[in-house]
Amino acid sequence: MSGTRAGELRERIAFEFQELVDDGYGNTVSGDWTTGPTVAARIQPLRGAETVQAARLAGKQPVEITIRRSAATVAVTTDWRARDVRTGTVYNVRSVVNPDEKHRFLALECELGVAT
């Protein structure tokens, strides 16, 4: 990961999060998805998996999204999702790690084909 270069960050990713809104009864519920930072990224497919869920075959495609760490991207957590700006593909963020331990990049393990 320490060898990641700017030229490898060829994709555009928009991060989205759900705001909590008052339901009028003193509770908070998830609202609409709100767009957060849009950044350059590298999307690297990982080995996929197929599982049987409710008697149907469900395919999950994990990917690793590499982004530069910044004040805007440090807020990204597993409650957020990543959307490929060019294709509209939505990925659910499963984990966020600092792979080089130098706070230069973040590696997000995400999944395509699962519920948000």
C-alpha cells in the first residue's frame, strides 16, 4: 500500500451518509442519503462469494477502495456508503483501515450486492 501513487487513483467516489431525523414522537429515524466528500480513488476487486439466502443464490462482490486520507475522508465509517460517480454503482463500507500506518491513505473494504 505504501507504493500507491496519485496516478492509480483513477475513479471518482462520492461518499454518502444517512442523517438522523426526528419522527415527531421523540425518536430518531434514518433520513435520506446525503452526499459527503467526493474524492479520487482506486477500486480493486477482491474474490467474490456466493451464499444461499432464503433459498436464493446471492452473489457478493467485495472490493477494496483506496483513497487519500484527509480531514473530509477521516469521517467515513461503516455507516456510510460509497458511490462510483461515473457508473452509479453503490458499495457498502464494511471496514476502514490505515494500511500504511502513516495516515496517508485509507483502505475501505466494501461490498457490492448486499443490502445497504
